[in-house]
Amino acid sequence: MVDGSEPPETWNCDAIQYAEDRAVNEFKFVKNNGVFPAACFYVNGYRLWVYPTETFISTWDGKSTRAGETYCGTKRIFVGNRPPLESAFSHELAHAVEDCRDPDHEYWGADGGINEAIERARH
Ligand SMILES: [Zn+2]
């Protein structure tokens, strides 16, 4: 579902679904305690907001500049308006799938290749 004010042309339902399918498909190959293979289950119910700018000020701390932000408690993803596959969308979906257990991505490079899956989804 798309909310927010006047998302750009490239952010339509088909583009979002395409980017989501790409990410979820690549997450199947991440063996992180069985969580990533169940990506469809974990992303269910999330709502997406697209800012009208490429970056935005974090609603978390009110001062950091962000290209994307995920709130697992309320199942919300916020992203800047770069095209879906070039944006932080896939990255934020990974946070959703792991239920925000590693907000600083400490293990994304080493444990299960999450960063690699995100990059594959974008190409
Ligand atoms: Zn992140």
C-alpha cells in the first residue's frame, strides 16, 4: 500500500510489487535462523510511505538524514523517492523480515549474506 503525498511516477503499485518480489526472492537464499526464507510472512501488513525527496529527517531521532527507515513495532517503512530498485526499499524490507533485530546491520555482511541479497535484488 502506498501512502504519502504525491509519490513520483516511478512509485506505482507495479513498481513496488516488482521491487518487493525481487527482494523477497533473494531473501530466500539467506539462512538467518529461518527468518529470511519466510520473508513473505514477515513483510505482510507493512505500510509504505514515500517522501517527495530523496532523503528525509529521521522521525526516530528528529535530526539524522535518512534514505529509508523501518519501524517494526508499527509495521511502517519510510523511503526517499529514488526509484524503487535504487532506493532503500529492499534494505528496509530486510529490516522488516528480521523484525528489526539488528538495526545497526552488525551481522548483515557476515551472517547469511543479507547485504548481498539486497544488492542482488537491485540488479
Ligand atoms: Zn538499515
